[in-house]
Amino acid sequence: MGRAGGSGSGRGRPALPSTSRNGGVGEPRPRARLSAGTGGGEAEQQRAEDPDGDNRNRRLIRHQYRELINTVQQNREDMLNSKSNKLTEALEEANILFSGVSQAREAALDAQFLVLASNLGKERASELHSDMTAFDSPAFAEDLLTFMGLNRIEDNDSDDEGSAGGYLPNDAWHKLGAEAETYFRRAPSFHYMLGSFSTDPPVPRQRIERQRKKPGEEERRAMPAQLKRMEESHQEATEKEVERILGLLQTHFNNDPEIPISFFDFVIDPNSFARTVENIFHVSFIIRDGFARIKLDQDKLPIIEPSNDNEGRGNDQNAQVRNQAIISLSHQEWKDIVETFEITESMIDPSSHN
């Protein structure tokens, strides 16, 4: 131990003051550590051949770390001086020593130095003075309440009175808004003036109407005789079916005039959705020509009844009074109507459709 201590003191002490205190550049100790750290494979071979030399180097590094930590602690005031570079020089020296660290004991000393240096850096940063002032939100709130007219005397009385307005006057926020407007004045925005500066309105141009060409007589396309006969036969069949349904309506109504005929019971065929649509289609012609009418009963449900001959002719003369409506019926709605009104048979004989 005496030999090891003598070798450590002979190598470490002369080199430390030249770097940490005097700030010299050409100290012999860092060079020896760098050369030992960059030896690569030769250094490892030397350590394997001479373990005592490796232990001596480790003891030297630990001794230099302890000397560096003691120097920083003793020169604490100089380290905290903003005009001094002592802390930076100590960090550079620690970086040089760390290049030779290979074991945990030396790494622990390096970590101890870093903790000490970081604390000094934190204290040094906190002592820096800046021209900027910190924003004190509680003080600003107090000044704002005072400006808005907060009455400190009525602070305790307002709780007993239970005033909904609080401790501030009613015009407190208006006062603050009027004061804030002075700091947010903006120039009026620019608006484009559309049009000219002349006072007289422009003279409208006379529209030149172009003479439309008189369309010649539309040439009727020759319709094939077979198609024409089919159209005539279909029209005759529709007219006959409308007359037949009108006769059925008059017959059911004359059998019991006091009982109204439900529109759904009359046109709905519970066995065929297609025939139901055809019945509504044919009944629409009867309503259009004024031979029947639809109205609502006490339950707001539609009922149908035939019109008198005089009423039918009157409706032809006053056709402009009629109200027309478009009825839509889906397959699901047809099922719902059959189930709701319990319709079991159609009032219009389906055999007559053929």
C-alpha cells in the first residue's frame, strides 16, 4: 500500500493543479491517460501480461477523480461565478479521465462528480439575472378586481344578503371591456366599390327579339295498324273496367246508403297486390270524372261514395275546384292494411279482370 500510494501521489498530484486551478493546456497527465486509452490491442495485451500495472492505473484514476471532486468542492464560489470557466475546465478534465475508466469503482466516482457538477450548473443558472419579469397571475387577478370596482367592505355582507350579482358592480365587465377596447383598435377594413362612379343609371339595352320560325305542322308518324288496334283495344278495356267498377260502387251503396263504404275495403284485394293497384288506378278515373268522391269519416279514415248525376255534371263545370292527390302503396303497406282492417275478400270481383 505504501508503494501504491507513493506511485499515485507522484503521478496524480503534480498534474491536477495545472488543469483545474491554473488552466494550463500542456499537462503531462492527460497525455499519459490518452495514450493508455488509445492503445487498443497493445494496451489489453500489456494489462494481461502485467496485472499490477493495470491496478496501478486504476488507483491513479480513482485518486485523480477524488482530487478533482475535492478541488470542485473547495472552489465552489469560483465555480458559481458566471465569468469563470472553472466548471467547464473541470468537466473537460473529467472527460479525459473517463476515457480510462473500465471498472465500476471508477465509474461510480465519475457519477459522483457528474452529480456535483450538475448541481453547480443548476445553481449557476438560477443566479443568472434576466430583464424579463415573471407573470404573477394572483397579483394580476387582484389588480383586475380592484380596477373593476370590487368592494372589499361588502365582502362579508354579500353572503348574508345572497345577492346573485356577487361582489362586483353590475357594470364591472362593461368597464373592463371599455378599457380593453382602447388596446385593440383596428383600422376599418377596405371594401371594394362595385360599379362606376357615374350618377346616371345605365340605359338598358333594347332586346332585339328574333323572329321565331313558325314550326311547321308536325308530321304525324305513321303508327302500325296492329299497334294502333292494340292501343284502341286497351283503352276500350280500361273504359269498360271503369264503368264496371262504378256500377259495383253504386250497387253496394244503394244496398245500404246509411253505412259508408271504406275506401280500403273497396279497392284492396287481400289475395293480390297487383289487382289492388289496378283497382286504385281505375277508381282514380271515377274520382277524376266526378262520378264518385272521397271524404273522411269521424275516425279520419277515407270513405268513398258515388255522386249524384247533378253533382257529377256540376263537378264537370267547376273542375277548377277539384283537389288531386297521388297515392303511393308499397307491398308492406298493402299487407299492413289487410291485417289492420281484417279484409278477407275483395268487393271488386277479381274474375272480371280477365
